[in-house]
Amino acid sequence: MPLPDFFVIAPARSGTTTLHRLLDQHPEIYMCPVKETHFFALEEGKKGLDPEELGRIIAARPYQAKVADIETYRRLFDGVKGEKAIGEACPTYFRSQRAAKGIRHYVPEAKFIAVLRNPVDRAFSAFISAARARGWPVGLFSEIPRMYKGNEHNAVDGEFRFIEGGFHSVHLKRYMELFGKDRIQVHLFDELMGDIQGSLRQIYAFLGVDESFRADTSMRYGVTGLPRSRALDELLKRATESLALRASIRPLLPSPLRRAVSRLRNWNLVKPALPMEARREWIGLYEEDIKELEKLIGRDLSRWLQG
């Protein structure tokens, strides 16, 4: 049974959902039907899913479903039909201490597409996503850097663990040391989103698939913000979950309805502005790592340091 030969590695809120959906459109690329399996970031050995349960999961194509044993993981790729490239996208692989070594063990010739976003903007996006779910006040974001400094271990393991994903050089260096720079194609988030078709052509060339294919980029994925109406947000969340459940029973459920619900959920979200004072606090947290990343990838990232 095949395993992925490439991985999208990026911290959460860096476009992995968008990239997964776009690459999945290419006829010569097979993307894992579960976007986030977390397999290489988990301790292996837990009991796998039985074939019927796994079949339901694959049919529903959920956002994530943790897989902890290699045989269940392999079965996720039973649908490969001769595609030239097989991939998976999972944000936890980027910051995981064990994922790179696990991938090296099973797929020593793997390629990687890394997406790096301004760590302050990424952290704010992750915070807003958490605030929406947990009811945090927006003002809390300004306080987190001071809470983090001197208390790094507890912050990483606790509610603010999204901070850790912003130390790009630390995590990217782990992959470069194990696989070499030539097997990692690095994209900056703003450039990726600013010219999606151009960036996709670069990725297609890297993966050895038809570069002339044009993906449908009309849908927006992974939109975050605070709801204009919490009641509508909750209603649409339940509708999304219901559609996913029905899709596990009837995989051919028309997608226009799901797309309409997704668009309405996106419309209901408003992203608040990031105060300049808070940005300066967060830049101070990441400044040293940003400068190290500049040397690592040979790119000018001075705009990330502008407060």
C-alpha cells in the first residue's frame, strides 16, 4: 500500500486547508481524504479503526481524525489510482518534535512544501479562532507575550500553545537537517495568497505533475473571525456538522449546499484589527527567530519586523 511522498508543513493558520483543497483538485495528485491525521506526531501503537468506521471517515472527508497506527494510516491511501504525487497536510507536523523523524523513518525520500506566515499575524489569527470558541476578550492578545516570557513551558502546553508555531526557524531547521534544503520548497504566505496560480505552478513543478492545470480558487477556506451573530454562528456550525454526517452515509450529497453554508459562515465572521501596541509586543517575542529565518531561507523578512 502506498504512503504519501510529500507533505505540506506549516503552523496552523498558515493556509494548509486552502493548499490541501487546491492540490486535491489536481488529477495527478492524491491528497489524504482526512486533512489532519496527526499520525507522525502521535505515539504509535493505539488500536486502529475497523474498516467500516474508517470507510465512514474517508467518505465524510472530515477536517481531522487522529490515526495512531501505521496500518490504519496506510489504509487512508487505498484510493490511490496511479497518481504521480501523494500528499498529506497537517499543521502539527511543523512544530512536532517527533514528526520529522517519523516521516524520515517511513518516507525517507519525502518532499515538503513549507508555508511561512508573518508569525504575529498568524498568532493573531490563531488567537481569534480560539477566542471565538472560548469567549476570550480581544484585549487578552496584548497580554500574552508578557505572560509567555519566563513561563514558556506552561504557555506552550496550555491554552496559548499556538505561540510555539511562530518560531519558524527552529521547526524548519529540524526538517532541513533531516532531509536537506533541496527537498523543501518554501513559500511565504502573503506571496502564496497573492498569486495562488503562480505558486501552484511552482508546487506542481516541484512535485513533477502537469504544471498547466488551473485549480478553482473561488472558495475561501479557513476563514477566521468573531461572529457578527453568535446565534447564527452556532446554527451554521450545527448545519456543517449535519452535512458532514450525512455525507458519511451519502458521499454524493450535492456540494453546492455545503459551499453555500460555508460562504454564509464566512460572511458572519468579522476579524478585528490588531492594535499597533500589541503588534510591537509580539514582534519582540519573535524578532530573534525572524532574523534567524532570514538567514535560513535567504529571504528579506524585514517587513515582518515593522511595528
